Amino acid sequence: MALDSTGHAHWEGDLMTGQGTATLDSGVAGPLAMNWKARSEEHGVGTTSPEELIAAAHAACYSMALSNGLAKAGHPPTALDVSATATFVAGTGITSMALKLVGQVPGISEEEFQSAAQAAKEGCPVSQALKGNVKVTLDATLA
């Protein structure tokens, strides 16, 4: 069964001085304030960017994919802490996504952990959506 997930944006003004909001149909977040400065210069308190939202989605997707893969291999994780950093270059777009993982997985070898981490990087749906367009790197640490 397919599930549609919907987000919305409202923007007022031009790109450089305007501002907008992003909301999620689920209601769990938003409205999230966004503007060009948060996208290209610095993240201000209380503002976000499309790249930050994609990074959060990637971190969430990756952690879920890895959790599933580890559990199926007989090593359910105690905790997975994942960050994703999207690099945005004005005029070019998103140039890279860096995943950073610290995992607590009892009874797994370093080799098995790294293999599972890499498989999740390749297989998570957000990674698949970025594939061929954005370089995705992974730094995985077994705690």
C-alpha cells in the first residue's frame, strides 16, 4: 500500500528579502519559518531551509533503514544517533550530504556494523532519491 506524505510552503516577497513557512500535513512540526539568509548565509534562531529539512529527513530515513537491517541480522540496536549535513552552494544547489552515525549495537563486530551501515546508506529511500545527484558520505562509529 502506498502512503502519500505532504508538506506545504507559503512564501511572501522576493527571494532575498522575502520569508515563508513550511508545514507538514501530519501536524508534528510547523509552521517552520524559512528565509534566504537561513539558506545561504547562516542559520538563524527559529528559521530553517529546504536543505536542513532534507538533511533531517535523510537522518531519520537512514536511522530507520539501519535499525531494520541490524534487527533482521540478529543485532537490534540499543541506540543510533545520526546526523546528516547537507552542503548548499548558491547557484549550484546541494553538493553533498554527510551522514554521521554513532551506534550502540550489542554483540556486533566492527566489520558487521560497517557493512550494515553502508548497506543502509545505499538502500534508504532518501539516499535513493539523492543517488546520482548528490554525493553522500558516511562516517560510522560503533560505540
